[in-house]
Amino acid sequence: MDALEVTALDLEGQGVARRLDGKVVFIEGALPTERVQVDVHRQKNQWEQGTLRSLDRESSQRVRPRCPHFGLHAGACGGCKMQHLEPAAQVAVKQRVLEDNLWHLAKVKPDRILRPIEGPSWGYRFRARLSVRYVAKKATVLVGFHERKSRYVADMGECAVLPAHVSRLLLPLRSLIGQMDQRDRLPQIELAVGDSVTALVLRHLEPMTSADLQKLRAFAVQHDIQWWLQPGGPDTVHVLDPQSPPLAYRLAEFDVEMPFKPTDFTQVNPMINRVLVHRAVQCLEASPEDQVIDWFCGLGNFTLPLARHARHVWGIEGSTTLVERAQSNAGLNGLSAKTTFEARNLFEMDPATLAALPQAQRWLIDPPREGAFALSKALADLCASEAHAASTAWQPPRRIVYVSCNPATLARDAGLLVHQAGYRCVAAGVVNMFAHTAHVESMAVFDKKGP
């Protein structure tokens, strides 16, 4: 088979090449600028998928993976996809993905490219969901991420992207689970690391025996961790020892402390999150006279820092439970008077509902992977309506900062904001929240054009 020239990486971290007839080939383990031999294992009319067999020409950005469990071999851990690419080059690839999505999907080109937000490449993952499997035939327990493209659990003894003290727990956890009465009924351990507390949430399918609870407590004391138990859905999560200190992280620049439960959504990478919040507040440029809406506010990660600068901030979220938690966090930080929280179905927003909400000069939008299509469409429809053109009763925000975890849905929404709502994309850049993965987070800034 002829060698292929790799020209790009796709959103899954696969090398992209083309055959002479134009057919696209996606290649696991290949990097841009490399000339490679490929073992094809899937063929379609328009594309093929394969695995790197050998290198005829190696990229100058290829590096030796740090983790012994990374690779293309059978049983390799699937938690990382890009350890073979130099970290700075990973960021450059993600920046290209962001710009390509904005242009090819929405015909939007930012006026300015923001400097990438990047931080430690190792030991950064303070949130993780680890699978647990008791292998009866081998009388052993596996704890870790799934194998690459497999439902099986990788045989891991360490993990370079987890904090070092958590990586050191992998083998002791295997030993602990192996000694428990319910070892074949414990499918998952969820990790959440706060500033001073490390919590492990143990999913169990049967009631815990008193002997197993005793083993968990002894392990917690020995390794300075906090156990939470999850017998059912997310609402059943509870701490094993009610006297345990609370989980929290601090945004010192804004004098804000954020208590959270281990199953709450918080950013995986706290070092990056601190910089991200700073940049979002900086880019929004809220003055003491401005009112702000923080859409998809969660626990208040952006709302509370913004409240230190703006006159008032509305945090809007789809979950009543999250709204109550955000209100509690505002109270703990002395910001109740400067914040208002309410629950709305943000995926069913329409122009009439949007127009009835409080006026705000600035918006912060931080949606899940699905993006904020309904909100962006409602804003576009309001801005384009004859009623809005003839009346000044409702005014659109002058600036929008959009924090995204999916470049495709960001591009879709950016297209609405730019081409229908009358905004200009003044800046955009990537946020390398998940080093060594193909996951692309980003931020874009939109200004309303003048009349």
C-alpha cells in the first residue's frame, strides 16, 4: 500500500490524509506532516479508517508519551489521545480546529485571535470517572479508564494526568475493592479534588455490608481521602462520614469560595479555570453601572466573580436544584444583594420570553456541548424584528462572552449572532482544559454593531 501524507488532525485526534483519488483516510496515531504506512480496518465509499503501521517520515512535534499505558496496542488506555504530540503543538491544532469550525460552518472570522489559555500538561485532572471491574477468572480488580475504543477497563497502575496523590491510589484501590464483600457489584469510582479535600464517590449496586464500610473508613484514614456513597442515581449521593470537611475551591482573585458536591459539574482543570474566569470577566468589561446575565450559570463559577464588578448579575440555569445551590454560594460569599438566580428551560427560549427577562448590557454564555441555539435564535429574531427596530423598550446586550466546550455548536451559534443578530466576533481563542485529548474548549467575544 502506498504511503500517505498526513495534513491535519480531526476532532478525535486522528491524522487526516487523502489518497490520489481524493478519498479521506483517518489514521490513529499519525500526526500532521508525517508520511505513514497504514493498516486500514474500516472502509466506506468516501472515507477509510486505519491505524498507523509505520513511519516513513516523522513529525518534529512527535514526542515519547509519558504514560506507559498510552498507545495503539490492545489494552491501551483510552483516556488520552495526543500524548505523542508535543503539548504546545496540541494547542496549535486546537486553535486551528476552532478557526476552521468558525469559518467553514458559519463564515465567521474573529477580528483578533486570543492568546491560548494553557497550563500544566500533567497532574491536572481534578475530576474523573474511573471504571471498576472485578475479573473473576484472574481474581483481580481493575480501576481506571476504558481501553481505547473498548468497553473493557484498562489495566492501569498509574495515570500521569491525574494528580500524583490520586495516581498513587490506583493500586491501593484495586487491593481494597478486591477485599470487599461486594467487589463484583461496585462498577464505578468518581473522583473530585477540592483545594484541601479529595473525595471518591463509590457507586454500589447492593447495600454495603458493615465489614465493607469499615474497610472504606480505614482506607480513608490511611490515604487522607473522603468517601461518598452512591446507591442509585445522582440524588442518592451522600458522604460516608457526616463530620467530613466540605469540598470547595477558591477563586482568590475575586475573594470567592465555591463549595460543591463531588457529583456537581465543576471544571476538570482548576488551574485553567482560574485563568478562564479571569479572562471572561476581563473580556466582558462590566462596569459598576452594568447589569449582566450569566446564562447556564451552574453553581456560580462566573456569576459570583462578575458580581464583584457589575451592578447586578442574573444567573439563569435550567435546574431548580442548581439555582438553589448557586443562591447558597452567593450568600456564603456575601453577594446575595448583587445576584439573582432563576430556573429557566434554556433550550426552549423564544423571543417573547427573552424580551420579558431583565435588561442587561452584557451577557456571559457558558452552555453544555449542545450549545445555546434557542437563546441565540431568540436574540437574533428579536434584533431582526420590526417591533424591535421601532421601539427601544428592549435593548440587546452590547457585548457577549461565549465560553464553549464544542467548537461546532459555538460556530453554529456564532453564525446566528453575526449574520442575523448584528454582532461582530471581535476575538476568539482556545482554552486547553484537557491536555493530551482532542477536546476543544474556547472563548469568543461578540460586540453589537452600531446603527
